[in-house]
Amino acid sequence: MRLEGDSWRTFFDSYRREAFRLETLPSYHVGGEQEEYEKFLATGQLDIPDDDSWLTRVRHFRNTGRWIGRVHVISRPLTGYLRYEFAVYRRTVAAGEDVRILDLTDRSDPGLPAQDFWLFDDAIVVRMDYDPEGTQLGRELLEDIDPAPYVAWKRLALAYAEPFTENWVKREG
């Protein structure tokens, strides 16, 4: 089942305990952030208001006792988009999201899939589909599947990744 628009947000916000995201791409093309991204590339500045809808949602998840986190698999040098996303991560971490980075520049992949996904409550999987340039093609609720491989990938990613800190910005080399 495809999840789009308001149905995606309603579905997402209904998780009970944990929402985990595996991100595998060096660049994502999200229409709604293009202007902000271009401004960041030009100025190095990111102006996200405290009442930004994602930050508000992350704070709400945390205030209601729910965990939300992600691991972004990267290789250096960082793309312009990853530098931008790291600036965004500073804000989402401050709002309560557990962001971690798995840098594969000088190590082999520990066995993660080359596929983005969200895992909710270790039971529900939503595959995130992108074209080669990082434009989202859709979100697919994977019904009638065993979530065990996704739970294992979540644990593996969390075990190998490092918590996001300001130091990641300094490692751009």
C-alpha cells in the first residue's frame, strides 16, 4: 500500500514506541526544501524556526515518551546536500531526535541494505523509494512481511553508527 500526503503523516504519527529511519543516499531532492538548501549552499546559514513542523512533531514524540531516530550511512567527502542535512540534524537532535552517522569511508559495510526505510515499533516497515538522483518516488507499506530482517538491520546500524555531534561538520574532508 502506498502512503502519500495526509495519510502518510497520520500513519507516521500513530506509532507507539519507536520510529527508526535508515538513510542510505548521499543526496535527496525534496522539493519543499530546495530554496532553503540553495540558501544554505550560498551562505552556509540555516534558518529553521522553532515552530517548524518537523521539529514540533519530534518534540511531541519525545514529550509523549516515544523514541525517534535515524542512522545515515555516508562516505566522505560529504556532498553539499549532506553538509546541509548535517546542519538540519543539529536542530533535530536539539528537538530530541537520536541521529547517528555510519561513516563507511574507511570501513566495509557491516551488512546493511542499500534501501531506505522506516521501521515502526519493530513491527511495521515502510520502504522509501527514490530514483538515482534522490527524488522520492513514493513510500510503500510492506504488508505481510517478516519485520525481523529490518529489526536486525536497525540494531546493526545503531551498533556501528556514532551519535551525531558538531564534530561531524569538521570531518568534511
